[in-house]
Amino acid sequence: MKFQRDESFDARFDKIPDIRWYPYVGKHFGENGARIMVYAHNIPIATKCYDKMREDCKPKDSWARCLEEYIYPEKSPGFRRRYTNTFRGFIKGAVGLKANYGEDSEPSIIQRVDSFVERIAYLNFIQDLVKSDKALAYAEPEQIERSKEVNREILKVLDITHCICWGKPTYEYVCSIPGFNKVLPEKYEGKSGFSSCVIDVGGGKTMQCLRIHHPSMPGFGPFSDTTQSIISRFLELGTSANGSNHNQP
């Protein structure tokens, strides 16, 4: 497996009540000072497949160990193939690529993609499958509230400094986690669907939080200079050669 995940946090994750799935944590997570969490929204599953998929996804590392399937299209089997384009779109914007990429791309491109993936944590915010016969799905209120509780603890375990949220619902979930409070007014980032804030996560620490247009939608624009500069600037906030200014808004 190309993208070995860091399993050193698993014992602490296991102590979180109601946790269903671990996040993927890259093997170089946090090494450059920024401790980055990327949150997708949820996983919609057709009604007829729901019970079987819930059973198949019981292991807590079900999603964390298969991130590679989303990054290079040839790796994506079965139903996961539909998520590949979304994740790849995000990668193109986050890494700053100007064209599509694949396993046969130039080594320098592969290195940029792999290096970014190895530095992030990644997870769907909703800690359960969401029953839906449509491409878009919204979790039940109970699923949302339980997921907020679980993700609050995940963010604390990983000591996240920078959180990137795919779409408005995910961003609003993070901003409304019990015990979290915005400490600066929300900032429009100059493009529809992109905004940011700083969140007091308790313990004298703050977390930068960025809402991006969902990468599955045309408005994201993976090759857009604006999209790429927004993400690049965000990841530079509060970091220095000596690591993260985690206590500074």
C-alpha cells in the first residue's frame, strides 16, 4: 500500500464514545507545522445496499486504509469509483496543478500529490452511512449531533490547526460543534463558496477553518488560480519555520 496511515492515534481514537470510523492520518502528518484535517460531508448509500454496506464497513479503519483508491483512478473498485473524481478534484486545487494527473504523470507531479496526501488527515464528517437513493444526501439530526461529538474529540486528539471543509453543511457542522466558538468574524475569501474563520477549540487553542466549494461541483474550479491561491494562503496561516502558532488567532 502506497499511503500507509499513521496508526499511532488509534488507541486514543478507541476511547472516543460512539466513534465508528478512524480518520486517515498520513505518515508525515503535522511535520511542517500545520496539522491539517480535511472533512468531506457524508457517504450516501442506496436503500437496497444500505444494510450490507453497514455490515461491510464495520471495521473502524474501513475508510482510513483505502484512501489510495480515491487518489489514482485505476485504484478505485466498485461503488467507490464515483468518489474518485471528487477527491482528485480537491487534490488538483490543493496542490496547485494546471492539468490532470495520473500514475503515468511526471515524477515531480506524483511527488507533489503524494507529499500533500501524506501530510493530511481525512474523514467524512458524518460518522455513519447516510441512506439515500439520490446523489445528494443529508444525515438525520441524531447522526449529525453524534458526529459533532465524535469529531470534536478527533480534532482534539490530532491537535488540528487547519481544518478544510467540503461545502457549507460540513463547515457549519464544524463551526457548531459543542464547546467550539468563533473568535473572529467570518471572512469571505473572494470566491463564491469559499470563506474562513478562526475557532476557539478550548484549552487556550484555536483552529483555522476554511469552507471550500464542494469539489464535486463546477464552482470549485480545481485549476482556478483563485481556488488554488485561497487554499495555499490558508495553509500558510499561523505557521512558521518553528511550527504552528496554535494559540494565536
